[in-house]
Amino acid sequence: MTARITVSHFGGRQSFPLVEALNDAGMLDRFLTGFYLTRSSAGWLSRAVPRLGNYVLDTPAGKARMPSLSYVAYKLALPWVAENEKRKTMWRFLSSFDLAVARRLPSIASDIFIGFEYSSLESFRKARNLGCTTVLEASSVHYSYQAQALRGTPIESQVLATIPRKQQEIELADHIVVLSSFAKRTYLDAGIEEGRITVIAPYVSPLGGASSPSRQSRDRESVRFLYAGNLGHHKGSDLLLEAFRALAFKEKELRMVGGRIQDAPANVEVIGRVPRERLADHFAWADYFVLPSRFDGYGFVVAEAMRMGVPVIVSDAVGAADLVSPGQNGWIFKSGDAGSLHDAMERAVSARDAWTAMSRAAPASAATLTRERYVERVIAAYNGIASGRRP
């Protein structure tokens, strides 16, 4: 008998791959989301407000849904409010959604309840009272690692404020699903039993647009490094600039896509946010992609780069380091250490003659991150959870 599974997530977008996989397997009973619109029914609204397209979901036909405009209100109606107030507003929305789901659960006969971190406390309590197995889908690392990595930064207090709720969710979860072996290690280091933790690597949609890089495009003296993502302490952009400036090699270029930097050096090109499909052009420009995050539950952009044939340099606190074989398709350096990053970039410069072989090896390393393989991983994991076996 197939287990009946309910998934709840405020906003829904992050959970949607999981929802698709469970629906394909015939295991999904309900999907409860804080904001619901189908692409077909969004109509003029999504055309009038393009940003809204990021939050428009198609849930499986006939499944229950919990409409709410609070996510839209947060994303579209508060652009001038201070960031800390915006976060507090989002937390209030999350709590309200969580309570609404908890009230709904008695009318839903599920075997497994899956909730996402920071939006599942009351839902977990109710689900356990109803005899459901509770599963926490954790997209990032354990909160203790986050707090340590962000100590002394402007957002430290915001992270600390979330800890009591996150800790209670962890205590109430029968199982915790993470995206990478690094994320799992942060939970183990925090004292969570290994039998409660399951790693399910995500899937990464291929990028359209530019073709993969070619050897001909590398017939030049300069070496090009690319970074794409938010710019800030968490992502280690300061470490990247420090390591890049220290490179002895003169013919070097760095392109940073995703924000702004004051007084960037002449050989550092800074580009604001771009649509995902435009990333392909930047990957085609690059020799190496660098993700120097101080922590990242996964780091999808690493897999996107590798699927485009771009060797990568990542910190050991990036979940996608699971894909990297040092010297074969990239390098791994010590998180938070600009000197270690500098050494990895020096090795990349020295390995220019091996670039073609590394570029050919990179796509194969990310070959398991297809949607089809992801569905297989999800089905295997949740069948194990449903049967009481360790996934």
C-alpha cells in the first residue's frame, strides 16, 4: 500500500521539485502552500508584474491548496522597508501559515507529513499527535553552523532569533532530509543521530542559450574566473577578491555576476542580477567558476557550471563539493580561508594545459542531477521512511 504523504511549504517554489517527484510516484496526497496560482490562471497579473512569475506554481491536478496573498505582499508590496523589518514580516507570515496548516491536518488522513524549516513547528506538533511520521526538509545547513559562520556580521542577530523555532522543529522531526554530505555533517556535528538524516541530492535543470565552452575560445593568454550569486559575507565574495588580487599571474580576469561592489579593481567586472537563462553566456565566457561560500546547503550554480563544461573551485562548505574530484574537474579549498582559495586559483592557472580534459570531465560529474534520477532518489528515500527502514 502506498503511503499517503502531505507536503506543506510557504511559497511553494522551493518544495516544487519534491512535489513533482512524489506526484510522479503516486505518493503525494496533499500539497499545502502559502501562495497558490496556476500558470494558466495567473493571466494578466503575472504579465503585469513579471516578478510574480517566480512564485506561480502548478500543483498536481485535484490536490488541495491553501490560497494566500501574503507571499505576494511580502515580495511586492514592501520594497522600501528596512531588511530586518521585512524579515520579521516574513516570519509572521510563516507562523500564520504554519498555524493554518496545523488546523487543517485533522481533516487530512496522511501517513507522512513533510514540512520545510521555519514554517512547520505547529504543523509538526499536530502531525505527531495524529500519528504521522514527520519529515523536515532542510535546504541549508544546521543553524549552529550558520550562526558560527555569520558571527560578527550585520545579520547575526537575525539568524540567532530563528534558532529556538528551528531547534524545536528538529526535535519534532522523525527524519531530516538534506541536500548534501556537507549539510549532513553539520547536523551530525550538532549531535543529531545519523539514522534520522537522509541526503537527497537535488536536480538541476539544464541551461539554454550559449553552447558549452570550447578549446578555441581558450586560445588566449588571460585566465578568466567567474562568480555568480548574491554578493556578501555569507557567499565569501570578500575572500574571492582578496585571493584574486594576490594572484601573481598578470593576465587574469574576474567577472562577478549578481550585485554591486564598491571600487572594484580594473580587471574585475561586476554585473548586476541577470535572468537564469543569461547565465549560459557567462559560463561560456569563463575558464573556471568559483563559489567561495562560507556555507551553502548545496550551491546549484556549481552544478549548472559543470553541466556547461566549466571546471569549478568551491569551498569545502559548499554542498555541491560532492561533485568535485580535485584536479580532475576542479578544486576544493578550506572555507573562510583566502589563502587556501588563492592556492586553488594558482593551481587552476597552472593547469591551463589540462583545461580541455577537465572541461570534458565536468558534465559527467553532474550527470546524475537530472529530474529523472531525482525522482528515483525521492521515491527510494520516502519508501524507506514509510516502511520504517533507514532510507
